Amino acid sequence: MDQWLNACVAIERAQTSIKGAKFYRRKSKQIAKYIIVGFLLLSISNNIHDSIHRRLLDDDDIKKKRIWCIVTYSSSIQIFNSFINIFHFSVPFFS
């Protein structure tokens, strides 16, 4: 999500320099609030499947006791997860 917000800040700075005196600070703050809430909901909704498919395994070793967090996806969820990761990684660079 931080990359999305960095991209938004860069876009806003470019707009500020292009518009100059016609830039409205109050309107910009209002739009920024909506965008932050929108990106937060987008990130949560796109990554909720990850927490559903996690499971914990206890590993009883002689010296150490460990708990492993294992994620297992079906093939369709794996494709969706790959697409979401690529989307969230690459789209902020194109902004």
C-alpha cells in the first residue's frame, strides 16, 4: 500500500506544479482522504484470501519447538494470488 500512496503523492505534486495558482488545497485534502480509504479497502479485499488459506503446524524437534505457518492454495487461487501480487507491484510504477 505504501507504493500506491507514494504514486499518489507524486501525481499530486505533478498536478500542483502544472496547475500552479489554480490548485485547490481543500479539495486536494478531501480527495486524498477518499483515495486513502479506497486503497485501504482495495488492499484488504485483494489479500483476504491469504489469511483464509493459512494454517499452523507444530514441529516437535528434540531441541526446539517450532510453529510453522503454511499456505496452500488451489490452482485458481494461486493464479489469482500471482495476478494480485504483480498488479500491486507494477501498477504504482506506471502512475
